Amino acid sequence: MSNTAANAEREWRPETIRDLLTADRLTSYLDSCGQDLDRALALYEWNLAASAAVLQTTAMVEVIVRNAFDTQLVAWATRRGATSWLDVIPVDTKGRADIDRARTRATRGRTTLTHGKVVAELNFGFWRYLTAQRYHTSLWVPALHAAFPGGHEDLRRRRRQVDHRLENLMIVRNRAAHHEPIHRRSIDRDLDYAIELAQWIHPDAGSWIAQTSPIRGATASKP
């Protein structure tokens, strides 16, 4: 269909949408499209679809990662004679505040507090920062490295690789969640990182994400 025909069928004006979205928000799209407004709006629409694909993929990874972490932390706390790792995990002030907020959210509506509900309320950032250097001795070596049995045999290198993949996924997820441009990113590479991270937990997890994620399809449809 020609641009003329497409424009004739449209019930909205590109200039109106540009003004409603704001020129600032469209800057990167216009720059990528030679200031062609029609092409920029098509790229913006693709960015929305690609963001949805990223959010679906990172949601799959996040749940797998947090459950793998939780399994190892439960075992670690049990070995220490603790009832719950949420009470004894040696995190910093921010991490402790994250746990407190998760407990508050888990009891909204006077819901009975359960361990699983609190774990589900902890945000992606909490889990990502458990792989930071400062927790290498206190958490990674005695517990969390076992969440990624398929990772590198050297535990320090394994932690760094997991930390890098989690950081990358958190960045792209946050950009997608806040409607920021991701059209200049290699979201195929982001998917590769997601698959690799999941594979380190279990090969089936990596295969599931590879076969289910809509990111490859989004990339193929990029205008």
C-alpha cells in the first residue's frame, strides 16, 4: 500500500500524534528515520511491541531466577538453624528495606503472610544485587552459586557473569517498562543473555525461553 493510500485511510493526523507524544519523546525516532514523521511513528509503534516482548521475556527469567535463589537461601538458612532467610540474610540497609516493603505489600488486604508471597513481592533489583561483589563471601560462596550449576566452574567468574547478565536484563526491562527507546539496542543480544542465564539454572529453562520469547519475532518485524 502506498503512503498516499495509507494516509487516506487514516483517521488521525501524524502531526497531532507527534504533538501529543511530544517532540522530545520522538527525537530518537526522528533522528533514526531522517526526520520522516511517518517512519518515526512506525518505529515508535514497533518500539512499543518490542518493549512488550522484552517485558514478557524478562518476566519469565525473573521468576526462574528468584525461585532458584530462594531455594538456595532456604537451604542456607536451614543449615544455620534459622526459620526464614528473610530474617537473617546479611543484606545492606536498602536490601533490608526491600524486604520490609515486600512484607507490607504481601499483607495488603489483611492477607495471611506467607514466605512465598513475600518472595514474590521482592523486586528484580533486590535479586540482582545479591550477586554483587560485596556478597561474594557471605552469600554467593556458601549458597547462591548453587542456583546456577551450569555456570562457570570458577565461582568468582560465575558470579561476575551472572551479575552482568542480571544487570543487563534489569536495564533493558526498566527502559521497556518506562516506555523509553530501545530501538537502537540489540534486543536479540538481550535475549541471548536471558537464555544463557536461564540455562545456567537448568537447560530446560533456557530452551523454554528460547522457544517462547517473542523477541526474535519483534526483531524480524522492525521497520
